[in-house]
Amino acid sequence: MTAESLAFFFLAAFAVSTAILMVLQRNPVMSAICMIGTFFSLAGLYLLLHAQLLAVLQVVIYTGAIMVLVLFVIMLLNLGDEARLRERYDLAMGVGTVLAAGFVVELFFILFYSGDPALRASMDPRAAALGTVEGMGGALFGRFVLPFEMTSVLLLVAVVGAVVLAKRKG
Amino acid sequence: MASHMLKDAALFLPEIALTVTILAAIVADLIFRRVRAVVPGIVLAGLIATGFLVLGQQGSSVAIFSSMIAVDAFAVYFKLVILLAAVVVVVFSFGSAELQTGGRKLGEYYALLAAAVLGMMLMAGANNLLMMYLALELSSISSYLLSGYTREAADSSEASLKYVIYGALSSGLMLYGISILYGLTGSLDLATINHIVPVVISAGGPPLYGLLIAGILTLAGFGYKISAVPFHFWAPDVYEGAPITITAFLAVASKAGGFAMLIRFLKVTFFDATGVMAAAGTWEAVRGLRWVDLVAILSVLSMTVGNLTAIWQNNLKRLLAYSSIAHAGYMLMGVAVLNDEGIAAVMLYFVIYLFMNLGAFYAVMLIADKTGSEDIDDYKGLGSRAPFLAVALAIFLISLSGLPPTAGFIGKLYLFAALINKGWIWLAIVGALNSVIALYYYVRVIRNMFLRTDEQQSAPLSLSGMQMTMVLALLVPTLLFGLYFGPLVQLAQASVRIFGAP
Amino acid sequence: MEIPLSYYLLLGAILFAIGVVGTLTRRNAIVIFMCIELMLNSVNLSLIAFSAFLGEITGMVTVFFVMAVAAAEAAVGLAIVIALYRNKPTVNVDEINILKW
């Protein structure tokens, strides 16, 4: 066991267990905190994959912005313990779980019983240069300049729209 | 690099003009708080200017910004359909009583509408899966906000919440499909994927199933946008709960963007350039099942579920929602054909669908503004209270059902002709049976308007000159294209060229 | 040993499946949003893994855009939840059913 594989299995186990806890927790605040755990372990996995910039963004955007917003709304609406919902476990849950499990099993077979060359055993040597700020910046302002600019419109629309909907009186 | 980008930007002028319009609308809204007509005026002018810039792109067939966006006849056609629908909806909105309730400020409404149009125009041209995803999200996020805009009305914000949950779920599924496609082919560019897909297919084995999963998940994203069954669950609630102007906009423009994207995706990505499957046009997903067969299944489901559920509806807005799901099914028949004839038939149908569907929604909006009801039972005796409006609505509904001498008949005729020429006889029969079912619920509305009398003997409804003109502007093409359709057909047939497709 | 690509993909698939199950079974609208974020995150993991093993940057760049879209979607979704809560103090999607079949 190298340090890398040790880190992988630790982070993977942490990510899966916090994700399961997130779905099972009845209190929305606890769910949100479990979710933050998942986000952190994913950031660690991104580092293993040489995606440094994305690992930092993962923490800054998901934990720093999105989850803080979620927690803020939960507390604003006062969805503490008393607002726990009586969750329904019905047909939808059964069907959903079976489908999702089938999906994982199917992928498992595809991945482990295939001699597919596309599913490589080791990382491409070029990967180390991809996820740096330099590598990402070069791509974003080169080939991907149009999507990058369009994202600014998308964020503007989201900001304007969110303010309009959430403010008290027009 | 920089000069290259400037050259590309010249071909991107319509979208740039529309972006400027969005910004101008937001700023103008802050400055001219009290003058109601300023922001809609700016947006209307911006949309029309964008339309002229799009017209200037006729004849070009290139992909710009590293193949992110294609500028071709196909994209131009769909952009014009989307812009025309948007112009009509802006005019509707300006006269809508529903939007004005409670002294609501509408500045941001028009800005968001323009942003949704920008997203849909990008959908029409997107030539890269990343760009498709972003364009879809831009139009979706604007649509979530617009359908919840009348937020004091409980059903509006509920509709919006359902829309955002279903929308986010299906875009998540689509993204998973895109990621598998990327893993198998190493690219998100449609043409590059097309070159590598045959390698994956000929290798066979498990990656083939990966491709199948990826394709189906990606189709889920498109299916949600065009509200095809089984990805339609959001549509009835959103159509009923949203302000009716937005319902009309979603039913026409959003669908146009989704269809443009779906056709380009199927045509460029899964087109078999080697001619092995020449008869089918697309590759087999698995042995014996072609990609177009999946589209045909979606088509049958959408038509049948849409029509059979529409029969039971009492709210006319909701009835039109199910009817629009059924229409997505009819148009998917043309997509299943996927040759030039089939695509031209879909494009022709879209123009006709624009006039008849917007017309029907406008008539429903005018009646709801006056009577306060969208219930079909309240349409009794409308033939005598508002003869002009009732006759107009009847014609729009007859056109939607596809009876001659309206434009709807011509649209269906070309769709069925394309199907039969390609040998999809069973699909044509299912489509014809569905048209008969559809006739039943449309006629029910017409019967209520003309053959049933209103017990309360309500006062006649009067229309302003502006409203009358607007109804006529939608009514005349609905009738005219039923009799004189030559030029429209030629335009559609001339616009089927897709960049990168053989 | 070096971790092969399939391990990352399988982890992504498991997280995705957990997200789907959560979206379908939970009734709290805000928790549903979190489950959808989990789905997007699992997609991000597979995109980055593909990208690193292919030695091609498109996947990582896509993740950048997915993050931006996720932030926008979260802001809009939560604004809608607040707007709805003003009309009717609930976030339970089962109680949000004025509009039925």
C-alpha cells in the first residue's frame, strides 16, 4: 500500500459514508454538515488527480459559498429540529433504490470485466501540468473563451433573478 | 489568436447584441423606475435588431470560437423562430393584466426574458457538448425565475420550485451522460465524437454499453427541454402555474431550442458517415436498436400520454400543456426520420406551431384577463359574448388538431409524408390515431363556446384595437399557411444544412 | 500500487447513485437540492478522473463550468424556496401539491 492508495481509500470511504449519512439524516442542518464532509474528501481526491485549482475551488465554492448559503436559508426559515419532516418511504424510494443499485452494479461489470484500452491503469504523464492555475487559465482563455464569457451572463442572470424572487415586496 | 477571435466575434454579433440588450434592460430599469414602457421598448428593439443581424448570417456555414458554436442555415432558421416567438411574447406581456397585479415592477422580467432568448439562441447553434450544457442551463435558469415571477400567487412559486427540481435533476443526468461520452472519446466536440464513436462501436464489448448509457442519459436532458414523455413531469404544473405569457414562451421558444439541439446532436454525433447503416442514418446503439428507434419510442410515448391525459383536463391552460407534450411527440416523428425531408418537416411545423400555439395561448390569456377563469366550463356561451375571440380560438384549436384548411394540416401532412417515404409506416399510423384522439378534446372546447349557453347571461367582452390587431396578426398566418405554403416549405427545405453533418 | 481509473469511476457512480436515491426519496426541498449537488459532484469526480487519465484538459475545464452553474442554480433554487415559504410555510414537497395530475 503506497501513500497514494492509502489516501484514496481513506478519502473514498469518508466520501461515501458522509454521503449516505447526508441522505439518511432527518435534520437538514446535520445533512448539510455531512455534505460538507463529502465536499472536503472530494477536494482531496481532486488533489490526487493533479487538479490543484479545482481542489481549491471545490472548497471555496461548494463549502464556502453554496453550503453556507444553504445553511443560511435553513436557519432563516428556522427549519431546526421542530421542522423535521415525516419522511415517506414508499414505492418511489423502492424503485429509485433498485434502479440506482442496478446502475452501480452495471458500471461495476463494465469497468472490471472489460479489457478496454480506454480504461487505463495509470495516469497520463501530461496530467501533472493540466490542473495547475497556468494550465487551466490557458485553456479557459484560449479554446474555452466563449463558454467562459457566457458563464458571466449566466451568473448575472442568477444574481438578478434571485434578488427579485427573494425580496419582500416588489 | 486575438485577430482570430475578432473574426469569430463578427459572426457572433447577434448574440453580442442580445447580451447588450440584457445589460441595457437591467440598467434602464434602475434609472427609469416610473416609466413602464422603457424596458419593454429596449428589449423589443434589441430583439428586432438581433433578428436583423441573424438575417445577415444567411448563407454562412462555419463553426466559430474553436468549434463551440456553429453558424449555419439550420441555426439561423431556429434563431429566427425563437426571436419571433420572443417578440410576440414581449408584446403579450405588455398588455397582460396578470403580470401587472399588485403594481409589480416588470423591468427584470423583460431582462430575464431576453436572457432566456440568449440561452435558446446558443442552444440552436451549440456544436460542443459543454456549450450545449451551458446554453441549456442559461435558458433553464432564466425560465425558472420567469415562471416564479408572479410570486404572490402560490401556484406560481410552486410551479417554479417543481421546475427547478426537475430541471436540476435532468441536467445532472445529462451531465453524467456527457462525462461518459467524454471518457470514451476524449472530446466534447460533436464532430470529433462522431469520428471516434465508430471505433468504440467496432471494438464492441462493455464500452458499447457505456455508450448506450451515455446516450440515454444525454437524451434525458434534451427530452426534459422539449418536454417529451417520460421527462415531462414538470411541464403540466409549470405551464399551469407560470404566468400565461411565460407558458406560451416555454411552449414555443424553449421547445425550438431543445429540438434544434437534439437534431444537431443526433445528426452530427451519431450520423454514420461510412454508409454501413445508410438506410438508418444513425449507428446502432446495441445490436438491432438504432439511436433513431429510441427517438421513435419517445415520440410514441409523448403523443399517447399527452393526448390521453389532455382528455381529462378542465383547465384550458393545462389542456394546452398536455397538447404541447403531444406536439413534441408529433415533431419527434420527424426527428426519427432524420433525413433532410424529415428535418425540413420539423422546421416547417415549428413555424406553424408558433403561430397557432401562441394564438391559442393569447386568446386564453385575453379571456382569463376578462373573466378571471381558465376553466373550460366557463367558456360556455363565449360564442355570443365575444364572437371574434371565440372564432379565433376555434381556428387556432382546429389548426392544432391538424384539420384542413388550416396551417396545422399542412404541417402534419409534411411530417407524415416524410415518415411514409422513409418507411416508418407503423409510426405514421400511431401519429394518425393520436390526431383523432386530440380532435376530441379540442372539439370539446369549441362545443362549449358555441353550442352551450351560459346560464348567467354575462355581459359581452370587448377587445381593444391593439388586442384585436395582435389576434389577427397570429390568425392570418394560421389560415394563410394552410392555403399558400410554398415559400415557407422552400425556406425550410433550404435551411436543413447542418455544419459538420454530411 | 497506483489507483486505476476504474476505481475513481466506480466511486463516482456510487456517489451519483446515492444522490439519485436522495433526490427521489427525501421530501425536504433544501435537502433535495443538496442531493442534486452531490450528483453534480460525482460527475465532477469522473470528469476530472477521465481528464487526468486521458491527459486532456477538457474534462477539468468542464468541471469549472459545472461549479459555476451549480452555484447559480443553488442561488436561484434557494430564492424560490424563500419565495414559496412566504406564501406557505413549508419546504415539504409532498405538501406542495395544489397542482396535481
